Amino acid sequence: MLYIGCHLSSSKGFLAMGEQAAAIGANTFQFFTRNPRGGKAKAIDEADVNAYLAFAKEHAFGKIVAHAPYTLNAAAAEERIRTFALETFRDDLMRMEYVPGNYYNFHPGSHVGQGAEKGTELIADVLNEVLFPEMTTTVLLETMAGKGSEIGRSFEELRAIIDRVDLKDKLGVCLDTCHISDGGYDIIHEPEAVLDEFDKVIGLDRLKAIHLNDSLNPIGAHKDRHAKLGEGEIGFDALMKFIKLPALAGLPINLETPNDIDGYAKEIAMVKEQY
């Protein structure tokens, strides 16, 4: 089963996102839990959530992915920034329980000169504070391109975070095709080998979601600039070959390409035609 969607605005609520997704041929979607640059989240409308859950069941939606704001940096050197990360994380995870059993994705963080080991320790500290046994949400560490002092540029860096977390069963990984290519993983010529390495280092059982993006830059550029499908250095054929790998079957795949809603509809149709 192919679960394909894109990033949608959450400003009008869950049901509106579900209806918009269905209208463009999607059966999953991703959304920001609040303004991507931070700020207070709008109150949960339980009637809207219940209407969405019924809609999603009726339309056989796959799991959806909430995305943390970009300003959430659990590895920051400044305590106030780490405090914001912890408070936002905790609030978002409580809110996610209104749509149980889905995913919450975040960029692990940037160590800003402290070193990857210290940054890893700080990220794990926050996760150990906010994860709780009763939660139904799985928190996803996103693979990163490795620009600046980003943590998560390699499978080993993500594994180092997981190893420090107590409630490991609450953690998974979201693999971004642009990011891992920019990070140096050759999904164009060796897609199977990339997943084999992921399995060896992290374990394919932790791979829960895909961000499907082409890249404006060649492999190993460490720049993180998304391109529309087929208009970047990875190419449409390579991206299709990658997402067709048996290990990725059934995972929610979301587009984060530089598009408007009509562009997303076109790319979703392209993927469905070739899948």
C-alpha cells in the first residue's frame, strides 16, 4: 500500500487538512504543530479532531506526521533555548494524544560549537524528560544533511541519541531523501546498500516515515536545499526506485518539495503513476 502525501497548513484544523489531502489524491499528510518559527499552539478543537478521525478511517488514511517547529533545538548551548525545546516538546506530545498512534518528527538539533557528543547528550536529556510510558505517539529523529553543526548527519549520530534514551520503544526515524543524499549516502546508485547500512546501524524496525525530496545539490554537499521531484541531482527515477524498496512498504511518504498545493497534487499523481 502506498501512503503518499505532503506538508499541509494546520491553520484550519485536522478535518480541513484531511479533506485537502484527499482532494489532491493523498492518503496521509504532514503538518506543523505550531508556527514553524516557534510560538504558542492554537487550542485543540476536540470536535474537529473527532471529525478528522472519522474522515481518516473512511478514507483509509495512513499514519500522519506532526513536525516540531524549526526553533526547537534540544542541543542548544543556551539554557533558555533548551528550556523552550523541552516545554514545546512536552506540550506537543500531550496534544498528539488527541490523534493517538501517529508520529511526531523533529530535527535533532545543532550543537553550536559544543561538539556532537555534548549535543547528543543534551538531546537525549530532553527526550528522557518528555517521553512517558503511556504515550501512543512515536517520536521520530529526522536524518539531517549535516550543514553547520547539525546532529544527525549520519546513521551513527542518530543511533548515539537512541542509545542514551531510556524509553527506546517510543523512538523511530524519519528518513529524508534530500538530507541523506546531501549527507553522503548514495541513494542514486546504491539504494539497497544505504538501507542495509541503516539496518546495521539503527535497525529497519525504527524506520517509520519518509520525506520525499529531490536535492539541488550533489551527494555529500551538506547543504539541505530541496528540489521538486525530477528537478534535482537525485532525479525522479532514482527516487522512485528508492521508495519502491520492500523495506519501505507501507510507510507514510510526505513531500516537502518547494511547491504550492497544485504542485503537490501533480507530484502525488506522478508518484502514484510510477509506484
